Amino acid sequence: MTVAAAVLTAGTVLLGCERGTSVGGGPPSPGPAKSGCPIALARAEAAVEQAEKANPATTGPTGGPTATTGRNIVYVAQTMTNPGVAGAANGVAEAARAIGWDLRVIDGQGTPDGIQAAFGQAITLRPSGIVIGGFDPDLTSQQVAKATAEHIPLVGWHAVGSPGPSKHPELFTNITTRVEDVARISAEWIIAHSHGHAGVVLFTDASIPFARTKSELIKKQLATCSGVKLLAEDNIPISDTSSRTPQAVSSLLSRFRDAWTHSVAINDVYFADAAPALRAARRKGGAAPFNIGAGDGDPSAFQRINSRQFQAATVPEPFSQQGWQILDEFNRAFSRKPASGYVAPVHISTAANSSGATTWDPPGYRAAYRKIWHR
């Protein structure tokens, strides 16, 4: 997972006010029958209930231009070994078949030189539009400027930190969930799951401004419940998770023991690397600490969740849906219409509502886009 895609990138448990009730994500953590933050708990429970629904409130834009014809798109991928980048690319490919356009995917191989070469190759193809697939456009500032000069529209997927159009770099639009929404619902899941009584460890990467912002927002939301205590914030660069997370988890277990009831990480990858240390400490996969990933939702996270192996929930990105949105945004650009402004609502996936799936693929959006495009 690259910096741009790994952090951007978002499992549901709803607990009632009565102790012991649970819809998913493992049993509720032990705690007093009454919450010390009834208002915050009620708000969290309502938000989590909405976010865990299998049918989202919206499936995409409700209107837009009919499909233009004869278009060809190039998807420049940060690396196709990144599940999110590949998932969005697959969504673009599916949407291209539906709308009747040609698509070419060029793999940047995960290196700055490779991404620059891929973007340069994309421009030489003179496409109708180019997708910036999961990498920072500053890596390819010269190519971005050249594409802009040649009037080739650019649509980003997790290219910058916020959804919507961007002037610097110049993108017709960028597609991602809102970091504020992902951070808030992750913290609210902990408040609801713990009935307002939790000891929390936060895993983050302070070297990435986007990740640092996300972790600060998580802390702010956790602080709305007086019964939820932040035990530690562990700063581990995403590039070092495999080497540093197991040792960090062992140390945290020694320091906090049973006081550590919940964890939240800015990306699911931390829990892949935490699992061996938790297992070595004879912790049960479906017991405390209950872990939620505040973003991503790659297949390995769903596998841990569905098998109840040291991850209870994730706030996933709807990769395929975002791929369809990419094509719709290009169609708006070609039709000289503004960007849709659509941002997929946050969702929480747990073993209780994922039905064994390994990705979050909300229903309804394919039909919605086909209706808009008259396809």
C-alpha cells in the first residue's frame, strides 16, 4: 500500500444500551452496565447503526449527461499489487465495458521512476482522459503539467487528501471518502462497542500528513466520551509495520494488560502485523483488544474479520463503485459539465454484515450509472 492509497483510503457493530447485546464484530467488551457518556453513546450507536447497513442511503449521483462515444481512458496505477489500486482499476474496467469506452492500464510498479514512466507513456497515447491511480501527483508534476497543457482531463483516485475538484494539482476531481467521516465513525464504533468504557491504542504514521490528520480526528472523537481512555498512540511508519508492529504490540500488552480493550489504526495493515504478537500472548482472535481499521478494507482485512482473527471491523473503501464513478466523472468532463460532487458514505464491515465477502461492494450503483448514461 502506498502512502497515497494506504492512508486514504475506511465493519459494523451496533450495541444497544443494554449490556451484552451485539449485532456483530465479536462480543462487547466488559464494562459497567451504564455508560459514563450517555449522550455520546447514543449518538455513536445511531451513527454505527446507519453505517453498518448493507444498503447505503445513496448509490451515486441521481442525474448527469448521457454517455459520450469513442473515448479511450488510461489508468496509471501506482502498483497493481496494491489491492485498493487494483480494485478501483477493476471497477473502471467494468464501467468501461458498460459505457462502451476503451481502457488501458499502465502499472507504475510502485516506484517514483516507474510511475513517472507510466504517466509519460499514458500521455504519448493521446487518450481522452488519464486516471491518477493511488499516487501523489507531485511525483509526476511535469507530466501533470503536460497533460493539462494538452487538455487531457485528469481524474484522481486517492490522489489527494480530499474528494472533489483540485486546482493544485489540477484535477477535474478526486475520488475518495472523507477523512473526517472515516475518523469519526471509527471512533464511534469503539464508543458503541464498548458501551462507553474502553482503553484504546491508536496506531498511526505521523510521517504522513494525511494520516496524522486522521489520527487527530479519531482522538478528538474518542474524547467526546469520558469513559473512553486513550492509553497510547503508537507511531509506526506504514513502511515499517511488519518489522515494528509485533514488538510494539508485545510492549503494549505488558504495559496495559487487560486495560487495553480496543485498537484503531489508520490502515488495516497494522492488524495483519499485530496478529502474530497477539497470538503469541495467547489472546483469542475474537476477544479483546477489539480492532478496527480506519480505512482501506483490502481482502486480507475482510479475511481476518470474517474468521474473527484479531480484527473486528474495518471502514472500507468501495473500490469498484469508485471505479464506476471515475468513468462517470470523465463523462461529465467530456460533456463540459461540472464534477458530480458525489462522495460515497462511510460503511462499517464486520463478520455480521459482510456475508463472507472480501470487499465492500454496495448494491445499486451499477444500475444507477447505466440509467444516467442510457446504457
